[in-house]
Amino acid sequence: MIWLTAEEMARAVDMSGAVRVVQRGLEGDVDPSRDFARTIIELEHGQLLYMPSAIGDYVGAKVSTVAPENPSRGLDRIQGIYVLLDAATLSPLALMDGSALTALRTPAVSAAVADHLAPPSVEHLVVFGAGVQALGHIEALQAVREVGRVTVVGRDPRRTKDLVALLEGRGAAARVGRPSDVRDADVVVCATTSRSPVVDGSLVSDGTLVIAVGSHEPDARELDTALVERAQVVVEDPAMALRESGDVLTPVREGRLDPASLVAMRDVVRGYVHASPDRPRVFKSSGMPWQDLVVAVEIYESL
């Protein structure tokens, strides 16, 4: 059994490669509706998440922790470890940095769907959040679209300015913005820890893609009902979204979103469902175990 650091994982599979492996999986044998359910255990100082999956020749599981107070201690909010096993013998093959895997696969999943739902030209990308997932989503979207300018909307002024400076250092046109900047956005990404809406849905134009990845709990959401009820809503798996996603569950409970209207991302990637041109498009991702497994296998087989 080998141990893979974040640096070794990044050398094995880059963001573009991760996007492609997610798309290949959904085009092939991966069926999110058959994935194992995530187990979430509430602890005194956060959560413990167990995420197992089995596909083909491999089995894998991620054990992650979410500790909301960690940033104030100089520690990551999300930490974890991933174990990859041989499906026939259940022998461990590799241990991987779980946080690095999450940082790679989450934006890769979003970009895999955005490749089908985002406008052909992304002149303006607005990102809520200034952390690892915010940067990862910018990189992932740049892997599937030419991005003109990036506006970062964050709660922490220092982290927001730091992310803008990093993007400018890479040659991107970037600036610090406000929530109202979604008015002329082609794509909006919500990658925050907020438990209440950060986007005013009435400002989002028809044809705009909104990606929300910050919440995996039924009582937390980043999107308001005004947006979700008029949007084409794509989720990883409808049953999972109706179990875990507050962005979906809240409008359903309010009677303003028909659960039967939810579109599975597999149907989008396979071309069975196309982007609606006359309303906003929403992709709500909470994270599923199969996503970790397909990317972990690609990393392992690329060594």
C-alpha cells in the first residue's frame, strides 16, 4: 500500500484530467443513483463523514471531518483521508490526502456539467467565496470555457483580495465585487460556508448557469427560492438531493419546486437533457462517494 501526498496527486492528474474522468464515468458505467449513501455523524466540534463507493475493479472510502472553528485555529475546515482497495480481494492499494481529493473532484464535477450547461462564451464569471473551492472552480471552468473576467465576492476582505491578486498574477482579469454583480454574469459559483442564500435570484438572467457546492445539509442553502423555482435544476442524483440538499429541499417544502422536475447530471452529460435557453440553469452539488472513487482510480492508475 502506498501513501500519496497532495503534491503527488496533483502531478498524476490535473484539473482538466479530472473533468474528463468524471465525464467518462457518467458516459460509461457510473450510475449515481446506485451509489452508497454518505453517513454523516454529528460531533461536538463538527461532523464526521464516511463516503464509500464500489465501481468495477475498485472499492474506495473517504473519511472526512468538517470542523467549522478550525480556520480560527489556523487549520483547514475540511480534512480527511481516502483509502483505495482492490474490489476482488479488498486489499488496500493506496492512501491519499482526502482534502486534496475533495479539492480536485468537487470543481471537476461542476465543470463536467458546466461543459453542457454553461453559455458557449463566458465573458463574466462571478464567484462567491475565496477559499480552496472558489479557486478550484475558477480553474475547472477555465478548463472547459474561455473565461473573460472574474469577480470574487467574499466575506473576508483579506482572503478575497488575496485570491484576486493570485488570479491577476496568473494573467486573469479579476476584481473584488459585490453580490449585485450577478446581474451580468454568465456563470455564478457559490462556494461558501453560508447557511442562508448569498445570491439574489431575481437578479440572475435567463441563460445564466449558477453552481452551488457549499452545502451538504438539508437545512442549509446558498440559493434562494426565487432562483430555484424558475430555473432548470440539475443535481447529482434526485434522491440524494431530496435527502441532503437544502437548496432543493427548502423550495420543495414551500411548494415552489416540483421534485419530479429535478434533472440528473448523468442525463445532461449523456445528452439526454439539454440546457434550457429561456431560464436560469442551476447545478446543485453536495458531493457523492463515486466522484472520489473515479478520480482516485485515475490518480492511482496514472502513477
